[in-house]
Amino acid sequence: MNPFNKNKVELTTIAAQVRRDILRMVHAVNSGHPGGSLGCTEFFVSLYFKIMDHDPKFNMSGANEDIFFLSNGHISPVWYSVLARSGYFEVSELATFRKLNSRLQGHPATHEHLPGIRIASGSLGQGLSVAIGAAQAKKLNGDDKLVYVLMGDGELDEGQIWEAAMYAPHHKVDNLIATVDYNGQQIDGPTDAIMNLGNLRAKWESFGWKVLNCTDGNNFDELLPVLEEAKSLTGQGQPIIILMNTQMGFGVDFMMGSHKWHGVAPNDAQLQEALLQLKEAQDDY
Amino acid sequence: MKDFPYTESKDTRSGFGAGLHELGKTNPNVVALCADLTGSLKMDAFKKDFPERFFQVGIAEANMIGLAAGMTIGGKIPFTGTFANFSTGRVYDQIRQSVAYSGKNVKICASHAGLTLGEDGATHQILEDVGMMRMLPHMTVINPCDFNQTKAATIAIAEYDGPVYLRFGRPVVPNFTPADQKFEIGKAVILNEGADVSIFATGHLVWKAILAGKLLAEQGIDAEIINIHTIKPLDEEAVLASVSKTRCVVTAEEHQLNGGLGDSIAQLLARKIPLPIEMVGVNDSFGESATPDQLMEKYGLNEAAIVNAVQTVMARK
């Protein structure tokens, strides 16, 4: 079923185009969240163009395919771009992002029936629970495909995450690969200053998860082997989580590493300056 | 006034447990989740006979709602079980985003609703749950009146594709509705036809309305008594047909006046047929510890309160 098994050069090319999409989408409506979207671009491109066995002829049930949930829904631009670029809907529809009567809501939603979206997210802390539920349904159905979920690191402040963290190992949910976008930033500033996450690896391990580190989630050479390792560790009685270091705003020099671009769109001049740093690869919409 | 004979009294939560167990036998997609209150919710039989479809969540209601929403994606029909307080107020945002807005087929099953929880007191006696669930777009809200009807409702909501809030309780009440009833979501049940006043009751107040009807009959007042087991969607046709005849209304519910059945009917009447209406319910107050009967008397939720409301509203005709 998986038509996507791109090599690293192809993935790099796609990532540049996705970054252009993100910037143009948020610029057009002067709102949205470019920082985390840019930081997670390699992750999304890896999942949808290499790692996941998925079908762009979208079926809500996701039976017999790998499925993905985005818990930190505010980075919807990167998800929408990757869904469109992998064939879930027309790339031209990206131009409707956050506009009236669009299927591309500010935060992902289902009732507009946008292919690729299986649950609404945006109010933080809920996606891990949903992903675990979907993974357990797959087990009940005898479906051996995997469930992926991405969370933000700031989102780990939410108590529901830790309810879910306790549940999954207890119920041996081992067909699940969770990832934390560990960029160290949240809206009000660095996570260390706002709510120190402490030793995340020790926290997840003590809850019973198999924890993998990705030292540079913006580098395919670092990221792809960790994702492959995570897949190889499924089915062994333990849920898996990847702590993925990324840089917020990666790929645009003046946006990198700062929480300033968490929820701010570039102006006209900033957009042009950013686009000069990213080669158009598959035609802008 | 019709007679409503019954041979036994039972709790509505046991009706839920019996319905869920029946569903376990008949519908392989039904799964159950419980937040450490399996015995209180009467989910033991389902757990015992269908252990692979029963999920113990621990005292983690937010996670339970999210899990249930996720399970629907694989075609499961999840029934979540905990007290009404923890089924709604504690997890309103989870229900709003992951269930109602996302259109997920989750059945939120809530026991120990209202004052009849009794001695545990106000922390557990939620009286706002119907209001919260009613306000959510796409949510169906059901509050059956006795064991048989709760069992029938539990079975019926599995057939309906969409989010449902099913509310029931702890006290033992007369089990007077037919064991073989077909539960129709959104269809009011006319228990007694009458000409002088329409009494719309839901949940435990349905039996109180029947008791009130008998007292009113002794006073020569002919009350129409209607069981509104589905608060949303409201059976507007049945309500309007009844009030067109009786020209005055009393509502009765174990809930705040704000946001409940009375609110819903008053809104309908204000738009369509403005008529005198009196409401029996809790008036902007929390509950407290006592026996259920003591509380229902103190907070004005018994047959005497309904009789008083009828006399008041008829004087306003």
C-alpha cells in the first residue's frame, strides 16, 4: 500500500517545499503557528514520505494502515502541507487555510471532513489518550499496523498526558509510537523557565515506556534511524516514546531557536527573506 | 388518572448494567471503560463475561474520554462509566473537543446524578450536568426514569451513531415501565392524558409526577403527565401538542433550574406558544449531605412541590 519510500535527497527537497507552504499559509492570513511547524517539518515529511504505511485515499477507520494523530494541533500548517503534498487533497486547497468556509481550520477538525484528520486537536493534552484508544481498537480488530502521535513539550504540562502515560504501559499498548517535539520553548518562553520538565527520559521510563532519544530531529540522518528503531521495538509489550530535539523555526535563520515565532506570522518583507532561504521544489500552490 | 402498577423497585444504574451486559452479548463492537467505579456503575457483569472488551482506566476521567474517542476510530462503540459529576464537569473540554466537535460515537454513561446520591454531599451531587451536555452541539442527552427504561435506553443508544450523554442514578425507585418497551430516542412518552395542566418530568421526577397526578386528581385537577426521557433533542411536537390543549405547564427535574429540562421547554414555549410555566428543580443552590428523601423534600423535588407548582401555574392561566 505504501507508495512513499523516498530517499534522503527527495525528502530534503520535499521538506523545503513544505517550509515554503507553511510560511505562505500563515503569511496569507497573518496568523497561525510557523515556529513549531518549521521545527517539525523533517518529522512530518519522514512519517508521510518514508516511515508510515498509509493510504491517501482516506478512510476514517484507518483499518490496516498506520495512522497518525497530532496532539499539539496548533502546528496544523505543517500537517496540512504534508497531507496535501502526499495526495490527501489538492495542494491548491492550502490557500484556504484559516479562511471562511475552509476545511483547513486554524486547529485540525473533523466535521469539515478534511482527508487525513481523524480527530480535532488544539486544546492541549488530549492526543495521547486518543492515540492509545485507537491503538487498543487496532488490537481488538486484529490489525497489526501502528499508531503514531506527536505532542509538544510545553503540552506535557497538562495532567491528562500523565494519566495516559500511566495507562499505556499498564495495558501493554505496544503498537504505539509517541514523539515529543522537544524544542524547549512554549508560548511564554523557554520550558525551563515556564515549567521545568526535569528529566523527561527518567519520567517516561519510570512510567514504563521505552524511551528513545533523537538528538537532532531536523536532520534526516539522525531522525530516520530513530524512527526505524522505534518501529523495530513495537510488539514487545511496551509503548514507545521518542524525545525528539528540534529547533523551533528551523530552516529560516531569523526564526530559529526562539519562542518569538511560536504564533506570529511573517510580514511581507520577512516572508520574502525567508523564501529566499528555501528552494521551490514542487511548485508553490 | 391512570394507575401505574409495579412489582419491584430497582435502581436505574442497575438498568444500565443490565443493558450493557445485554449489549456485550449482542454487539461485538461495544466496549466499556470505567474509572475505578465498576461496582457502583454495575458494570461487573460486562467485565466478567467480556474481559477483553472492558478497560479499567483508574481514577483518570480525562484520559478515559480521550481513549473512548480514539476507540471509535477503529469502529468500536465505547461506553464510559463514572459518576455524573466526573463524567461531565471534570471532563467538559475533553468531551467538547475529542467527542462532540469531532463527532465521535462515544456513550458517556453517568451514574449518581443529582441529589439522590445522598449522604456523600454536594461535591458529588452534580446538578449542572444536563445543562453542560445540552449546550454542546451534536450531543444527545437522555435521562430515563426507571430500571426498565434505563436498560432499554442503554441498548438503544448503541444503535444510534453519535455522542450520547446517558444520565441515571443510585436510589431504588418503582420499576413501572414495560420490560419489553422499545426506547425511541427523542420521543416523549405520554403517561397520562389530561386537560388541565401539562407536567413534563424527567428521570427520578417522573415517578414523583405520577404521585402528584394522583393527589391532583383527588382535587379534581386532570393532569397530563409526560415523560421526557430525551432532553435533547426535545420532542417539540409532543410538548406543543400537549400545551395547546392544557394551556399551562409544570416541569420537574433533579437538576438546576438553570440549563435543565425546564429551561429547554421554556425556551420552546417562549418562541412558539407563550404560556404560564412553573419549574420544579433546584434553584441556584448546591446540595448537602442527608438521605435522598430528606434532600428531595428540602430542595422541593417531590410530589408536594409538583402539586404546589400546578396550583400556582393554573392560577396564572
